[in-house]
Amino acid sequence: MAVRKTTNLKKKEEITSSEIRKKRFTFSFWNGILPKANSLLSLVFYTIWIVIGLFLLLLLVQGLKQGLYSSLLNRSSQQQQQAQTPEAPAEADLPGIGKVNVQCVKEALSQESIQKILEETSSKSLQGEEKEKFDKCIVEAAAPSPTPTPTS
């Protein structure tokens, strides 16, 4: 065994000093430590962005569950519902009075006055200014019914 140790020592001694200098200078900061630090920093960078992305995804899902984005996502269905909703007629035929503009009547008269007109089927209960405003809203007057004449 002693022989083997001496041969090992001889192999180590055979390395010249110029070879040692070459090995020292081949391992530099730019070739050794920097790539390792770069890979470590990139690992940290991507880990942070994965955590941030998962957090934002969690917020998005939570907002969807609470209905936060329902106005954005249901915009087309609301437009369809509005198109399907029938609008109030612009004109209505009232017996004994004729055709009237509904919007004009709502603006001109109170709800109580409108109820009286509908119950009585005439505008006789209206007085003064209400009567004038209501007459402006009549689009087409009803044909007066012929009054029966007594024949004797």
C-alpha cells in the first residue's frame, strides 16, 4: 500500500503550476456564480408571480360567485328582455270620451282624477283647469250617442 501512495503523490506532483493557473482563471465570477444566482432569482421571480396569479384568480372567482360581474356578463340578455317587454300604448280608447294620449293624461291629471274618469266614463267630474288640460289630451273624440226622442 505504501507503493500506491507514492504513485498518487507523483501524479499530483506532475501537475504543473501553469495548469493550476489555467484552472484558477477558468472559474470566474461570470461563469460560475452568476448563472447559479440567475437561476435562483428566476425561480423566486416565477414563484412570486404564480402566487400573485393564483390570488387574482381567487378574487375573480369570488367576484363571480357574488354576482359582481353579472351586469357585464348579462348585458345581451337584458337587451333581449327590454325588447320583449311590451310598452304601454301611446293612446287608449276610453268609452264615452274617445281616444286619449296616455302620457299626456298622466302628466295633466292626478291619479284620483283619472280614477274618477274611468269610473264615470265621462269627464263631467273634471272642473276648470283640469278640464282644459284633459281636452288637450283627447286625440279623437267619441261620436256622440243619439239621444232618444220621445214620440207621443
